[in-house]
Amino acid sequence: MVRFDERDLCVNEEAQDELMDRLELETLPTIPQIFLNGELVGGADRVEQLNEDGSLRAMLKDFKKVVATTSCSVCGGYGFLPCQACSGSKKSMNRNHFTEEFHALRCTMCDENGLVRCDACADP
């Protein structure tokens, strides 16, 4: 098994934009799309074909092998946690120092779903 990073495009608009930029597309392609060291390998059909003819093993031979572990005790294996800065609300409350008003601003610590990557199971 090799270490990998999975991005859920269904809940993360930033990841959608990154994929479209990398592939130079206007709309999202079919998913999954597999990259090795930033190079596009292809979709599920292409990876299955590479696996069947033995090419995938050759492509992965130089990657560091990892031992599969149990689920993360912090996030339960989901890889994300609610943002501690905004408690997942996606809003950061800041006081206007000229009046007694509070203004809700977009939290800059989390994604559009109020989530942050789990530090316990993120790459070192």
C-alpha cells in the first residue's frame, strides 16, 4: 500500500477548481481522476487497465510503502474535523471597535463546509 491523498469533490469547491485548473477544463470531468506525483494517470477505467496489464505496479514501485493502520482515533478515519476557530459555522465573529456591533465574517481557517484537515492523520 502507498500513501495517497483523497479529495472529495462533492463537498469541496476549492478541490473542484483545482482539478479543473490542472486539467485545463471548463467543467468537472468524470471522477475519480488519479494523479501520481502531480501527473494525470486517468480515470477509473484507465487505472483498472493499468492494473490488469501490470503497468500500475511498475508505476508505483518507487513510492514509499506504508502499513495500513486502523481508523484515526481523532477523526474516526474521515480525515476532516469541524473547524475549531468557528466550530464549523464558517463564520468568524469580530467586534467593530468603533461601535458595539459584531460583524460575521467568513472564517479563513476552514473550507466552505466548516471543516479542516485532521492533523493526526494528515501527511507528516
